[in-house]
Amino acid sequence: MANNFKDVSVEEIKSIMQRSQAAFEAYQLVSAEEKAKFLDAIAEEIEALGDNLLQKASEETNLPLPRLTGERGRTTGQLRMFAEMLREGSWVEASVDTALPDRTPLPRADIRKMLIPLGPVVVFGASNFPFAYSTAGGDTASALGAGCSVVVKAHPAHAETSEMVYQAIKKAIARTNMPEDVFQHVHGTSFESGKTLVQADETAAVGFTGSTVGGLALVKYASERKKPIPVFSEMGSINPVVFLPDTLKQNAADLAAQYAGSITLGMGQFCTNPGLMLAVEGEGLNEFYKHLGQQIEQVKPANMLHAGIHEAYEKKSSAALEQEGVTDVAKTTTSATDIQAEPTVATVDADTFLKNHLLREEVFGPFSLLVKCKDEQQLMQVLKTVSGQLTTTVMGTDADFTAHPKLIQMLPSLTGRVLFNGVPTGVEVCASMVHGGPFPATTDSRFTAVGINAAKRWVRPVCFQNCPDTLLPMALQQANPTNIWRLFNGEWKK
């Protein structure tokens, strides 16, 4: 679909970021409760757009209405989650160590610490999630919740959807009397506009979900600044799945049906798509792959998000299938047309996989490669080779888990989320979720892009020493007027 919006100019970006800085400073005077009402209002205004928003998103992305309905619910749910985070208050990690003037040999000053927002945040909308990772998605919601102003660069693949959500946010700003420029929105297809946004003096941090090439380009722009800033990029992940022997022996057909569904869900256009499967050679594995191939053959092709993603899928999947040693290819038996993707799985032995770096690269779409290993040691070697991941999954029985303690023990060092007996597609929005992982899955494995802890990307700790009580932020005042949990002289107290 054509993008009818004018690209933002370099001069306009300068003005936008200056206004964002001014709005950030005004937003600091807004109470937590008022900020929470603002986030709730954004959710309400998005819902008020009704079916028109869903129809427009479907037109622009080729995503079905049920999927978009669920994603809209996730988006408004995230906003309300951060509103509740603000109301509860302990996310600021307030700690108080009161003065010990009589301590010997050295007395201790009164020392208090909490998290404060960084400043204006630039968010780049994602192509594959027009709601949940775009204009009012997790990056925006968490940054506004953390107390930052936000500038979003709309993804050109769903520019009109982004514009509709922006107008909803503007209504919420007016309804709740927030600083007018606390949220701003721009369009742009050029690399120059993205670079200018990242390198603006006022920009304090950047959020991005997309390709490794795009994410690393933003990191490069940020490093070239006189004052470097953090870039939180969620990038490529092939999300390996390990199938252990006993479960393959007992559940081959059921596992095949489960994973055919996961591989092809949304035509594989999830950052948690299981693009790599691993198992030790054996009869159970052969049976599993036979059933998997049969399942994949029955999946009908469907349109991908846009022509660019389809072209990349065709190129990368073809390149993988052309590699020496890649065999047993199973594809959908229905002919694909236009920008439809052909669901595909294939196998390769571990020796070949370990020698060929191209086979470790993400193929974004309904594609997965099964690596056949000689033994557990070789399987672990393959896992160590595929670098940092958003998810790693283990499918096994209790007997399997008991028999492979070394394998289970190594998994947390490789990934942000370890799953047992499930599929990686689908990310629950909750306090315990981690949607991140070691490089190259993300640029900073210490943080998550989902859940209330996503707000921690946009803050930094500040210490107040011997500060008069009346000058302290409310979260650190002696009487604790906001009634939040604090670490007070080493004990958690209200």
C-alpha cells in the first residue's frame, strides 16, 4: 500500500526534539496518578477507534482481523499495566540508608536512591506488529510510564494505522491535560530521518524492533554522537527448540502437529518463530519429521506483511535450501501467488550445520531447519554456536529432563526465555516475562521489552546525600507520603 505521508525533514526533527525536551521537563511535574490516568486514556481512545482501526491495519499489513483484535487488546492491556505500575509505585526502587552520625571510625551520611527518567525517547515502529510494537506499543507505553517524553517514527508499511493511533494519543493528551508534546509522531522512509532522530542532542534513548541490520545501524548512529546514548534494539532470533529422545518416542505425531502450527503461525512473522529444531538421531526423530512434513504440506500459503518481507523470505529460504547437505525438504503442496509465503521445513546433519555459518541466520517467515545430532554433546555444541536468542525451548518428559542435566543447566546462559514443553510463539505481557536476550537477539541482554520491567530501559539511578527532606522526591521523603515499598536501612518497608 502506498504511503501518502510526507517525510519529516531534518529541520523539522530539530524542532520536534526541542519540543520533546521541553515537554519532558514539564512531564516531570505531573504526579504518578495523573500519568496513570493519561495511559488509561490512551487505551480508551484506541478502543474508541473501533473496527475502523482494525480494518485499516488489515488493509496495510495483510494480517487477519482476529489476530489484529488480539493485538489491539494486548496493546491497551500494556498501557493499563504501566498505569497500575505507576499507581503501585515501587518500580522506582527507592532505598533509604539513614545517617549514622555516631558510627566509628567514620560516620555515615543520610543516603537515598531512586530511579529517574532519562529524557526524550525515540521509538521506531515495527513492521510485524502494527499495534503492540508500534505507535502506542510496549516501547511507548513503558517510556511514558517511566516519565519520558516520546517521539515515534511510524513504520512506512502501516503508516495510516500509525497515524490513526497517533490521533488517539493526541485526544488522550488533551483529555488529561498532559504537556502537548509529550508524544510526537513523524513519518519517514529515508535512512537520514532515522539517523537525525537518533543523533539529535535532546534524544536520551532509542527503542527499536526489527532486523539486525537496522538495529545495528541505530547503534552506530548513537555511538557517533558526542554524548553516546543507549539503543535498545530487539533484532534477529532463530529460537532453537530441542526435542529430547523419550518425548519423541512417545509423542512424535502430536509434537509435529504442535510445531507445524507454531512455525506457520502468522506466516512465521514473529520474532519468536521456531526457526531451528535440534534432536539426537533415532527412530523417534525420523517419525517426528515424517509427521511434520505431512503437516507442513497441508498448510496453505498466505500473504506476508508486505512485498519487502516476502522478497527477503524468498531470498533467504532459497539460499538455505541450496546449501550442501540440506535435504528432506517439505513444502506446502498449494501453489503460492503474489506475496504469499510457502511454508517450508528441511533437515541437515550437525557436522554440516557447524561448518556453515549461513544456516545459523534467521529466515523471517514460515521456515524451520531441523539439525540431526549424533549425541547430546554435539547437540550442546550446536546450541552454543547459534549465539544469543530471545527464546530456547526444550520438549521432554520427566525422564528426559532427569537424563540431561548438563543440557538444561546451560540454557539460561544462551537465551532470555527458557521454555519447557510449549511453543515460543506468543509472549505473555506480565511482570515475570523476559523478552530480550544475549546479543545478537538484543543489544543489551540486561533488559526486557515486555512486562513492567521494560520501563527500566528508560531510567537511571540517582543518589541524594544529606538532602533536606522537603527537597527530596516524594518517594524518598522520610514519611513516605506515596506509601510505596522501599528498602529502608536494609529492610523492605512501607
